[in-house]
Amino acid sequence: MSVAETSKAFAPAGSWSADPVHSSVAFEVIHAGVNTFRGSFTDFSATLAGGNAPTLEGSAKVASVDVKDENLDAHLQTPDFFDAQRFPEIAFRATELRRLEDGRVEGSGELTIKGVTQAIELTGTIAAAPVTDPMGREWLSLHLETTIDRTTYGVSWNAPNQSGGDYVANDVKLIADLALVRQDG
């Protein structure tokens, strides 16, 4: 794995894990050409190994997709969308992460949906330094996002909008807001 080194460590050395209560993994897509439709995954994990050569990996259980509508949650499990029975997990692995001087993050990685792995570009932010809570645990915030074409992963269901166009846009914004907790030390 090629991970960029910078003069300032991407994150403090050590092992960091996303706290699921204070973190989120979500998506946004234009629906019917008029509004942004949002959903999330409630069962996910992410781990960061900090230092000058950081690694970041994560996954989300497809069965945990939540769009606030049970019928649509069920439809998203079918082969029309995520095909949860055959592909129960979405996976991500960073191949490069760079911390810029102003706390912005740039990088690249690999995203796997429905058994299809593709390269993606990342942008985001990282906290200037960890904070310590009253119990002595260190926390670090990391926000990452990217936009993908869902059809390149085989997520291609659509229906024509009676006013023209399709109901579901192809471009989907993926957002990870991670509250990372130090695991060692």
C-alpha cells in the first residue's frame, strides 16, 4: 500500500476506532430531480492507524441501511440495489491519506459495493489534535466524503420521472463522520 508521508503526522500514532454512537456513515442522492434523499448505515466499523503512514479501513453491513421507511429499507436489500443476501457488506480501504496544513484531508482509496471494487478520491477534514474526555479517553474527529456513480457498482435501479429524467440520480455522495477513540494507551 502506498500511503503519502508528510512532515506532520496524519494523526497521532496508535490505533483508533470509530465510536458508533458518535459517528455516522451516510449517503445522499438527488431524488425525483428536486430534493436530496438521505440514508445511513447503523452497523459499521472503521479503524485508523495513525502516524506518518496512516491506514484507514472500514465496512458497513448492508442490512443496517436506514432511510426511515421500512418498505424502502427492504427494497434496498434486494438485487435492484445492494443485493444484501449475496453482498452483505460494503468495504473501504484508504490507499493514500494526506493532512494539509489547514486541517483539510485529501486522499484516495478503494470502495467495494456488490463485489465491485473501484478507486475513489477523498476530501475532508481532521481535528488539529485529539481531545481527552473526563474518563481519560482520547478522541479524534475525521470527516471524509466522496461522490460515486452508483451504476458503476451495479446499483442501477431507476424509474422514469413523469416530468422527465429519472427518479434516482446516478451520483451518490458518501459521507463518513468518524469520532475516533484511541485504542492503545
